Amino acid sequence: MARILLAEDDKYLRAVVAQMLTDGGHSVTEAADGKVAVSVYRPEVFDLILMDLIMPEKEGMESITELKRKFPAVKIIAMTSGGQFAVKSEYLRMAKAIGASDVLKKPFSPEILISMVARVLDSSPVKPEGTV
């Protein structure tokens, strides 16, 4: 069982994803935006963050950057449906470039989510490019 921080501004989607994770055996703490997620995240409390990229207050990209600066080993799965002005794959590519452990396109099935969570949790901490 992992302790997961779920940052998603859409309360209905947040409830659905939280239920998927709970059904998968995980403990979930919900955050309505990146600002809240950054303020509550502590490595000794959470094993993983599931971060929406497009949110009010503090978007996912900004939140990922701040979290990776403060906690370089943090494991983050970035997710998006693409937003009004961006192509889904471009947002996800940028999230990987700034340190997301993996990326997830919305919509997704419970099986894909639980599989990705397991894979990211089983991986070693993300190392900066150029390190051994």
C-alpha cells in the first residue's frame, strides 16, 4: 500500500481517481490544486504524487518544478487531458522534461492507473540527466 497525494482541481474526477487508487489498495490524500499539494507534501508522509498539469492557483508544471527543487527524489506522475491551448502529448513531454517520473493521458482506466503507480513506486528515484 502506497501513500499517494492526488492533486486534481476537478472535484468529480478527483473523487473518481481517489476511488480507483483506494480500490487498488492505496491510501489517498486529496489536494484541490498545486498550491495545496506543494504545501502538504513531505517525503516521510507520501510515497507518490499524482499531479494534474492544468489547475488554478498553481499549475502542475510549476508545482512539479518546485517539488523537484525541494525534494529531488520525489516520485510524480503527471496527468492531463491537454487543456484549451495545448496538445496533450506536448504538456506531458514537458512534464517529463522537468522531472515527472511518468505521465498519464486522461481519460485512463483503473488498470492503467494502478499499473503505472506500481511501476513508478518500484523504480529507483529519478536521477538528474548526466548522473550515474
